[in-house]
Amino acid sequence: MAPVVLALLASCQFGVALVVTQFALRHAPPAAGARISILASAALLAAVALVAALVAPAGASVGIADWRGAAVFAAVGLVFPVAVTRLTFEANRRLGPNLAGALGNLAPLFAVLGALLLLAQVPSPSQAAGLAAIAAGIAAISLARGIDRAWPLAAAFLPLAAAAIRGLIQPVTQWGLAFWPSPLAAASIGYAVSAVVVLATVRAPRPSGLALAWFAGVGLCNGGAVLTLYAALAAGPVALVAPLVATYPLVTLAVARLLPGRVALPPAARAGIAATVAGVMLLLAG
């Protein structure tokens, strides 16, 4: 049950982060927001790692350090979340959020394929069916409001590339955890590298105090989500963890329904919710 609970907790944090992002973007452009949120995540994880090292017995907080694991975690940090953030923002600009979200939520398919090739993890028939149902359900939710403009076919590469990175970093991180079994080390090293990359490549105007506060909140949610995701990967197979984490749009939808100005759910969104829930049940049964 541990990987299931951890994966669903990561999903909840990712879902809340998306809602907070909607408010944060009212106060700063995406590039500035990405810079703030990634730095906030890195600071959070560095602080957690420092506290864990100080209060825990020697070696207990981050396990036995291994350079191979550290190298894998650093390599992940070069592309996640920096590249994913930039690709996602550009995909939203060129395709709109609905289509970009539908294509971007194919990440579990890439994760399971990567786990098959890299770790020889073969999903059971029930898990495969659950994965397909979750992917279809989340796509239906994302597309429920329709596509409001034409888009060039080449632009579809953007969310697909983001999905591929989000998916493939999961089996790669699990591979790194085999060398250094510490989710905290994986998350803190990865985000430290991402922070260096974003400082070197992203230029943005000085943000307002409100922008700092909102995007710092996004960073705290995402940092906690990634740490929890890696803990789930340390405890269970990718075929179980990746699809459960990908249900975060359900959390975003649920939180948004609690806010003022909510609108009725279209039939396609309701069907998507039903398919996603059925997929989760199939996944757990497998």
C-alpha cells in the first residue's frame, strides 16, 4: 500500500500546484514564474536534506551515498523540471491548454515503456488496461472544453516531448535509486541542478511581492510532490506509480470546483472522470 498512498499524495500536490499556478500567473509571466518556483523547490529540498542530516543518525537520512546514483539524479535535473516547464509553457501558448494538457498527460505511457526497456518491468494485463483507461480519461477531461483554434501539426511535438521527459525520468530515477536508495537525495540533487540551469538560462524582470509569494507556493507544492513521487518509486514499480501520479488533473478539477465562479462539468469531463476512476481500480487490482 505504501507506493499507492505515496503516488496519490504526489498526485494531490501536483494538482494543487496547478490551481495555485493559475493565480500566480496573474502576477508574473511564465518565465519569471518558472524561475521562482524551481528555486523555491530547490531551497525547500535543500532545507529538508539539511535538517534530515542534522537530526537523523549518521547515514540514515540519505542512505549510503553512491556516485552512480548522484550522477543519475544530476542528469535528471538537467531536463526535469526545467525543460518540461519551458516545453509546457510553449505548448500552452501554441496549442491552448486543453490540447496541450491532453497530449502532455501521455507521460505514464512513456514511463511504462521506459521501465520495460530499462528495468525489464512488464505490466500485468490489468495494469495495462488501467493505464489505458487513465490516459483516455485524463485526455477526455482536458479536451472537454474543446479546441478553440487551429494549430500546426509540428506544434504537437512540444507537449509530447514534455510528456516523454516527465515519463522517462521516472524509470531513470528508479534506476538511480537502486544505487543510492534515497528519494530525498534524488529530489534535492535533481532540483539543485535544475536551479543552476534556470539561473543560467532564464532571464526575467524583478517580480513583485505577490508574484514571489504565489510562485513560491507553486514551488513548495511541486518540490513536495517530486519528493513524494520519488519515495513512491523507491517502494513500487513504475507501472503502478506513474498512472496514479498522472491522475492529478482530477485533483485540480476538484479544487477548482470549490472556488467561486465554478461551471457545470461537460458530459465529456464526467465520462473522463469515470474512465479515470475505473482505470485506477484496474491498476490497483493488477
